Amino acid sequence: MKLLGIIMICTCSSMLGFMQGERLRQHYDEQIYLKKIVMLIRGEIRYNCGVLSEVFENVSRKVKEPYKDIFSQLSGSLSKGDGETFNDIWNSTVIKKLNGTKLFERDIEGFKELGENMGYLDTQMQLNYIDLYIDRLSGEIEDTKDKLQGSIKLFKALGIMGGLLLTILII
Amino acid sequence: MIKQEIITILPLKLREVICEYTNSFSEDDIEEIRLRCNRPVLLIGGKGETELNTILGEKDLREAMEYISGYSLYAYEEQLKEGFITIRGGHRIGVAGRVVAENEKVKTIKNISSLNIRISHEVLGCSDEIIKYINGNILIISPPRMGKTTLLRDILRNISETEGQSVGIVDERSEIAACYMGIPQNNLGPRCDVLDCCPKTIGMMLLLRSMSPTYIGVDELGTKDDIDSIKQVIKGGAYVAATIHGESIDDLMKKKHLKEIFELKLFDTYIEISKKGLKRSMAIYNKALERVEET
């Protein structure tokens, strides 16, 4: 019975460590996907020169869920002309729903800032601002990548060690 | 009632007022809405001019520009240099404010102080009566706000409904076809191809080479390059249907770079639109500038 308990505790704590490591990996993948999305937005503005509702409609056709739904809704809201500001629409459709993804708070905050500077500049300024955001995001992706392997190992080790420690304490 | 696509570009402050005021109006009663900073809003149409009590400020005009550009002013950068923006539905918004110029060219217009919303009207069948008098290359002449684009659109639709014809339209300002995402929103008949937002001179050659049209339709000829392109299209074996700003044929003949049109007898049919009181009238002339019909 004791042995079974020890095995259970160690397995659970190890699983927690593995899950935390996996979460970091998923966050890294999500950041890369976000960069891909921003590059799609950039391409649509640069080459198709469309208005933002067209840009986001086209982007929504090229991305996976939940982004597909998010950008499709954003495009719909922009076309409606309900009298809301772009910022309000961006925050209520994109930012609110990004909370359900694997992105961290600071990633969402950065994306929110991108929305604050969309639309009212000339094309070159618009592209420059997106480039600036992409540079910043790339830096963060590099940071995440650098820390990723070490952090995954650390979480796994912490999980196993934590389980063993708990077992010792209980015994 | 005013069109919904126009309501959605107005500042919130004005939407309810204008809806209430125009409730009893038909869609065609209003031709222009003039918004000026710190001045009353004006509605201009067949019933004359109406002044609304609403005064708009700088902030309201900025708000209207956000809606007009679909929150994407950058996308209208080039159009803004020309002083207007064409929105979905083919409505043209004239813009005035502080001009930023560089090397004698307009770079942009900022601090926008006036907007002139010209509401586009599709009048199906407005050319039905005169279509039998029309042949070959067609030129529609009229001063602004007389409906030359509306007439051109309907002539092209009539041609496009004729078997064996193929119509190509170079819609530089999106006013003829009112394309949205490349798809015409106005009725242009079943045999019509549209190059949306394309400069006239480039577009005419492009259509001639790629779509083998029997007719090419263009709006608002004006420059010498436009006339040269027309000559090439005619040489290439297609007919042209075009519009031009002017009071009359005599008025155009006085303009040096447009004289050539008549000297070379480029067009076979001329349609002059004028206004007598509140009523519009049309006079049709043949190649020899003889009056054929008047409506």
C-alpha cells in the first residue's frame, strides 16, 4: 500500500513537471504562430493594400482556430460601422479572446499595443510599425527558445524531486 | 431614407439626426451631404439645399474619416492625394483641409476641415430611350453632378446585354462598377469585365490585350495621355465609351489639348447633358456634330 502511494505521488509530481515543460513548449510554438500571423497581416497591407476589414478577412482564411474565428469576427465588426473606435473593436474581439490561447500576458499586451497603432498612418509608417513589432516579438521568441531547453529540464527535475521530497516527508 | 452604407460613415452625433430628417425622403432625393468643421451640415439634392441644426467639430470629422476609410487611412493614401476617397457603393467623398505638398505635388491632406459626400445613384434604364441613337465611340459631356457617370454605366449595361458584345471597364475611381473586393456591386450586364482602381491609360491597354472587348468604358477623360490612349484603343479595333467634364462641345473645343478629339473625329456619338431649371436634358450629336435627338 505504501509503495503504491509512493509511486502515485512521484508519478503525479513528475507529470506536473512534464506538463509545465510542455506548456512552455506550447507557448514557444504559439509565439512563432503569432509572428506568422503578423507577417501575413504585413503582407496583406504591403501587397494587397486593402482596408483592415479585408486584410483580416483574408488572414482569417489562412490561419487555424482560434485565430480563424478571432480575425473573421474582427473583420465583421470593422465592416459593420457601429460607431466604435478601432481600439475598442480590437480589444473586444482579438485581445479578449487571445486569453484563451497559450500566449502569456506580456505577449497579449504587446499585441494590444500593435492594435493601438493600426489604421491611421500612411502605408510606410504602418509597415514600419508592424516591422518594429515583429522585431520585438522575434527577440522574445529568441529569449523563450534560449530558456526553453533549460526550463523544460528544470521543470521535469523539479517534478521528480518534488515527488521524492514529498514522499520522504510523508514517510 | 438615406442609404445604410452612407449612414455608417457619418459621425455618431449626426446619424440619428439625419435618419430622422430623411425618413420621408426617397433614396434619390439627396445627392450630397456637406460636412464642414464648425458649420451646419448641408443636404443637397433635387429638392434644393437643406441646412441641419447639427454643427460638427474637428473631432467629429476625424471620426467620420475613420469610418470612411474603414479604419484604414493608409489604404487611401494615393486617393487622398487626389482630394477624394471612393467608398463601397461607388460614393465619392471629397476632402479638404491642410495640404502637405512636396516638390509641388500633394503628399497628403491633414487637419481635414470639410467633407463632401457625393451619393452615387444607379439609375437602371436611364439610357434606354437614347440607346437607339448611339453608335460607335461615345463621349458624354456634362458639368459635374449632372449624372454622366450614371448615364455611362447604363449605356455600358445596355451594350453588355447585347449578344456578341463584350464590355471592358477601367474603373479608376470605383464609381462605375462600385466594386467591393473586385466584384462589381452595380448592374453592368452579363458581358462585362472590370479593372477596378486601375489608372485609365494603363487599364485600357491592359483590357485591349487581355480581354478582347468590343467596348471599353472609362470615366472622366481629361489629360493628353487619356486622349492618346483612346486613339490607341480605337486603332486596336475596340470602341470607347467615355465621359468628360465640360459645359458643351463648344466649351471642349476651346481647350487646347481636347481640340484633337474633334479634329480627328475620334467619337461617333456625343451626348451633352445640361440642366434647364430642375430638369436635366440630353442632346445627342453625330460624328459631324449634327444634332440627332434631344430629350
